[in-house]
Amino acid sequence: MRLVYFPIAGRGELIRLIAKVGGIEDFSESTELPDGITKAECGSAGSVPILIDGDLKMNESSAIEFYLASVAPMFSSLTPKQRAKDAHFCLLKETCLSAVVKPLFGGKDKEGIQAAVDKYFPVLEEILPESGFVNGLEYPTVADLAIVNICEAYMPFKASYKYGEVDLAAKYPKLVGHAGRTMAVEDVAKAVSESMSAAAFGL
């Protein structure tokens, strides 16, 4: 199984977290496609991430996240409702990412970044538990990893907080607290990689 993506967080970091925390042993990464495989046959017009797993060739970060969550040994006992909640948070992450990317790359627009954060992050806090993890289990699942991604990935999230002058811990302590609680789990702490803090595009 190979992820094709840049060595930054972006739309690849939650994929990495799911694979590592979920216990997918044959997961690997590259910035290049395997020989003989084109982006077009993976469904991509040119963008990444792309996942290759045997005869499965696919793009679209959320679809890859859903697939990895479905095959990860750590998450094999989840109920359909728990999987639905994990998918829900994957897509909320994607909504937040898209919301901050536009003002970040559109001139590092401080007001635009703050408006995006203020629109979506209160919604996230509203649906997070006061303690424990999203699915009510003794261990974190994909939903919790999505919160770690939002709070800790530099590209584009922390870069947005930097240029938007957003003090995430002060303004959204429940969100940051949930990420911290999740990262306190040993497997998650190990999985948080250097790509989380990697900068790009002059940011």
C-alpha cells in the first residue's frame, strides 16, 4: 500500500495518522507514482494524494481516509454508527481545511482566516465530548485523529492560525484539549510525524 503525496501535512496527514494509529503494517509513502501507473488511472487530473493498494488505485483524500479506516485492524470492531461518526469528522476536517486555505493563499488575509475559524470551530467544539473520545471508546478513532490534524498540522492549519493571529488554545480550549487528550495516547504520539510541522509555499 503506497500513499503518493508531498512531505507536508496538507491533505495527507490524516491519511498517515489513520494508517499508523490503525495498525496498517504495509503502509508506505512516496512522492512518486509506481512505474507504469498514471494519475489519470487513479482518477486524478493531476492532484494528490493518491493511494495504490494492489489493484486499487484512487485519489480524493476523504475517500482514501474512509478506505484506510475500513481496513485498519485497530478500527475493525467499530459499529456502522461509529464509522459514520468517523467519516463525519473526516469531512468536517476537509470543510475547515478548505475554509482556511482560501484566505491563507489569497494574500494571508487575516480577517478572512479569522472569519473562517469563527464560522466552523464553534461547531466542532459543540459536538466534542467533555472527556474521553468522540465514539465513547477507551481509545481514539479517526474522528479524534481529525481533531489532532486540525490543531497540530502546520500546513495549512497552523500556518492559518499564524497569519490569522488566531490563539487557538485561548479561543477554542475544548478543541485543543481534545487534541491533547488524543495525543497523550502512546500510539498517536508515535504517529505524529515530522510532516505535521513542515512548512511549504513560503509560509
